[in-house]
Amino acid sequence: MKQIRDARILITDDNRELQKMVKEILMSEGFGKVSAAGSCAECLAYLADQIPDLVILDIGLPDGDGFGLMQEIRRRCEVPVLFLSARDEDGDRLLGLGLGADDYMTKPFLARELVLRITAILRRTYFPPGRQEEPAEVLVLGGRSVDFAAGTVRSADGETALTAKELTILKKLYENRGRIVTFDAISQAVWGDFYYGYENTLMVHIRRLREKVEENPSKPQWLVTVRGLGYKLEGEARSV
Amino acid sequence: MKSMFKITVRYLLSACALVLFLIFCNVFMLGIFTLQLYEEERTAAIDISHQNAAAEELKRDERTGEYAMSDAGMQKMKETGQAFAMLIAPSGDVVWEWRLPEEIARHYSLGDVAGFSRWYLKDYPVYVRRTEDGGLFVSGYPRDSVWRYSIEMEMGDLALFLRQSGVGFLVNLFLTFALALLFAVRFYRILKPVGQGIDALAEGKRVHFKTRGMMSDLKRKISQTSVLLDEQKKQLESRDQARTEWIAGVSHDIRTPLSLILGYAEQLERDGALPEECRKQAGMMKQQSLKIRKLIEDLNLTSKLSYHMQPLRCEKYRPAAFLRKMAAEYLNSGEMTEEYAFEFDLAEDLERMELYGDTGLLERAADNLIGNCIRHNPEGCRIRLEAKPCPADTKLCPAVPAAGPGTKASEAERKTDASGGGFWVRIADNGKGIPEDVQKMVLGSKKEEPAPEEKRETDQKPHVMGLFVVKQIAEAHGGRLWFEENGRAVCMEIRSL
């Protein structure tokens, strides 16, 4: 599999119409190799022949339940599994995920969400960061750019080094760029689970960080505060 | 079991009261009896004054030396029921007699006199009186009419007796009290298991007695009641369970067909080959399908919460962090578009607070509340989320909305312990607000779901179900839900589990 869209996906659901619809959704998103099975037996027969890159499992199947099938699949191979079930009980969700499923979605579902989740699983499984030579990214903030690999901020005036904590904070914000990251989430990323009491320290770090990445630190343009909630990083990522 | 102790003490006291009452009654009755005797003059027979009066009527005729009783004296003797009378001269001879029976002697020695003056004369009770001339006037009464007994006692003994009778009275009182106590303790011991059984029944526990001993009947009845209650509870539980399972089943069955509607509507909406109008319509289908999905989820959850079939997953969380995360997620989701302004305000002392609760459910509640603000004000509004710790005592929670979160809390409230208890969340918007009838429906009953005919009046059905779930979640966390500002603000109290 060279590309995510090349993944072979097996849908196991006893409802033929739903099979057909999921197939169509995936096809329309560019997934070309989608197969379907209507029962545990059909699914296992398919697996005996070839191992797909991802299996979508329903829980209520005519000849057994998805959990049993999941265990059977795990005995044979390590293929990622996504449960797509009409059961919305927490217990079922936990059982499914506990058995080692990669995700659990309940019907009815948004087609877009299904595609995004499938893509995410495939990326995690087959293109994890580090395994593939992921293109190094720089964060461009107006006239300045942040090089995460080097831990520096480059500007017209030269290069400024970031401290380890500043780098961690910036990375956390960068991973969620364009989205609000709460004080708690940032503090947890920097200081771990027992982060309570570091609010002021965090503010100090943010102020120093702004001095390095902002043109005008008192009027931040990229690292903005969302009052009462946290911070948000604007700016774009560019491959080098 | 306190009540059992009380019962025993009361028993003891009433026993004492009973004894005192009896003593009082006896004394009273004796008094009445004595009074009655005197009033009826039934003691006239032994009334010395009458005999004296009769004796004085006996006169000696100086000329003849004969004795004679006047008519008045006769009358007196008859009145007092005297059987006979005689006068014994100093010589020992009977010199005057009246109705003297044959068997009575006519001559007496000193010894005879000493004998009958104390006791009886031939079984006739007699009374003796000295006359002026040295004779003895003897009044006799019918046999068996009077009981006489002479009491003699040494003075020392008498004093001792009087002293000891006081002690004896005290000993009697003490013994009575001790016996009452003994019975009370026994009574308490016997009743104790029965009382415990009733307590257990009240707590809904299963009770089983070995039906032996004094209270076996009562115990058996309690055991029977317990079994009956148990059966009823089981029946109710199984009925509730059946209902919840039925709702779960229906909602499960709706999910797959709804998936198809939603999935295809979404596909159509994004199909560039279709005319704009058709895509809009498909978008509408998608939106409505999502609403149905939400309804199904809420219905399922509400039925589970109503019948306690939703196990609470208790975990530690920080309300401040939790609320920030919820708000950030909403702002990040894109659901809150340009038209909506969002304000977020947490009290300083909420930061420190750590609670236990089911964050999954709390997320559902917060999601429903913020979602409501957005859904019911499609043209945009300003949403404000506030939270602060609430007083540890639930009873202090505001019955009057004005005292709720968002308004200036009193100093006393501010000082309350921020580390325990719970917190108040208030989610308000400046939009339409929740209609009053919907508010009433949500707050109206503890368990009842809103009546269908009431629901028809308003076009905001999801509102009711969603808010109802929020209320149940708040209640599951020991808190409650209320409205402020004509339904423009919804407040929740959440406590630690």
C-alpha cells in the first residue's frame, strides 16, 4: 500500500443496503478496494483468502456477534478493526475497544466522519510518524518561522533558540493549530497529569514565547489568548 | 433503634406511674370507706357514749332499793341493737337485768369479771361500765355481731415497727421499680429484633426471622411482608427493565435504517451533479436525521436514567478543566459559527476543586445545554457559561432563582469549602429563551416523561427531551436543574458522587 486510498477495506454487515452505502461512500472518497461480507462466516472466508488493510465490523451479525468475530480475526492477524454498530451502550463501546478495536462508531453516522476516522486509523497503522520519513515541517508565522527539529525561531534578525518547555507548548499548539487548546491540555503536555498550580508559570512561558515568535508581543497575532479557556495558534505549516 | 429504647423507657415510667396510682387509689378508697362507716353510724353498737347514756338512765329507787331503767334508756338500748344488759353489784350478784339470756350466770366472781371484760361473755360481746355506786353495768350484744381483739405491744417494738414500716415502703417501691426494669429489659430484648426487622423493611432490605419465641406471630408477619415487598420490587424492576429494554431495542432498530437515510442524504448533499435546490433538500434531510439521532440517544438515556439502569462511571475530574475542555471542543467543532459569541467565566475558587462524577454523562448534559442555545437561536446569539463552587449543604441551594449562580453570591457562600461538595453551572444566552410550558414540563415531575398532548403544543420537542436528560444527569449527581431569566439561562448543580 503506497497510499492511504489504496487500502483494501472489508465491510462486515448483514444489512446489504448498508453494505452498499458504505461501499459507495468509500468509493466516492477514492477508496478503490472495498469488499463486503454479510456474516461472520463470509468475513472469515475472505480473511482465509487474503488479509485486508482494515475491517469494518458490525456487532449484530446473523451467525454470531462482532466481538467474537473480532477475537477470531485477532487470532489470525493484526488488521485494524473499526466497529460500526447500532449499539450505543458504553459497555459495548468499551468491550469493543477493550478487545483491541481501533475505533468504535455508532449508527447512524456521518459519512464524512466515517471517512475521516478510517483515514486516521490507516495513517496511524501504516504511515506512523517516524516510520516513514515524514517531511519535516516548519511553522510560518508571518515573517518568522519555527523549526521544530532544531528548536529555533528564525527571523530576519537571526535565530533564537526555544527552551524545552517553550518547544513543548508550541508543539502542542501546533498539533492543534487553528483550534483552541485549553490551559489544562497545554499544562498537561508540559508538566504531566499533576499539572495543577502551574497556571502562572504557563503564562510566563507564553509571554516569553510571544517575545520570540510575535512581531509585537503585546498584541499577539499568532499565539492568541482565548479568554478563560486557553490559547490558539494561527499560522500555516509549510514543508521544507 | 432509638425508638425501641424510648418505648422501653416509657414502659418503665408508666409502670412506676401505675404503682403510684394504685397506692393513691387504695388510700383514697380507704378514706371513702371510713367516712361512709361514720356517716351511716354503723359503729353505734360499740360507741361508748351510747352505752354511757344508757347506763346513766339506770336509777336506783332509794325506797325500795330496786333498780329501774327509764324509757329513754330502754329506747337507746334498743336503738343500738343491744341484746341484753345487767348490773352487777359489788357483791357479785346481778341486781338488775334486761333480756338476760338463761345461759348467762346471775353471780360473778372477780375472775369472771376480769375474763369477760376483755373478751366475750358466753360468746356474747359485752361492754362494761362502772356505775357511781360501785356496780358494773354490762351491755351485751348479739352473738357474732362484734369482733373484738385487744392489741398489746412493747413501746420499743412499736417504735421499731413504725420506723421499719417506712423502710419497708421504700423497699417495696424499689422492688417495684426493679421488677418493672427487669420486665422492660426483657420486653426490649424481645422487641429489639422485631424493631430491627421493621427498620430493615423501611430501608427496603430483605428480612427473615426464625419464627420462635414470644413474638413469633409478629416476626412471621414481618417476614411475610418482607417477602411480599421483595416480590413487588422484583416485579417493578422487571417491568422497568422490560420498558427500558424495549426502548433500547426500538432505538437500536431505528439506527440502521436511519444510517441509510443519513448516509445517502449526505451523499446527495455533496453531489455536485445535482441542482442546488436538490442538494439543499438533501442537506435538510441530513439535519433532520441528525435530530432524530439525538432524540433516540436522549430517549434511550432518559429511560435508563429513570429506571436506574445507567451505571454511573465514577471518576475524578476537575470541573474547571472539564468545562474548559467542553467549551473549547464546542468552539473548535465549527458548530459555533460567526453569529455566536461565547463568553466563559469560571470562579477563581473552582480551579482547586476536584470531584467525582461520570464525565461522559456530564459532557452529554453540557453538550445538550450549549447545543440548545445554538439550535434554538439559528440567527445567532451571545452564549455565556459561568460556574462556581456551591455551598456544601444542598439545602442552601437556591429555591429562588435569584440566589443562583450568576447573581452576586453572598459572602457566606463565597467562603464555602471549594474542595468538597459541588458546583453550579449556568449557561445563558440572550436569545429566545425556553418557553415557560417547556420549563414546567421539564421540572414538573421526577420520573414522568412529558405527556404527549402537552408536547404537541410546542414545536420544540427536542428541547424537552434534551433538557429532561440534563435534569436527570444533574439529579444523578446529587444536584438539580433550574431556569432563570425567563428560560434564557439554565442552571445546574453538580455534586461529587
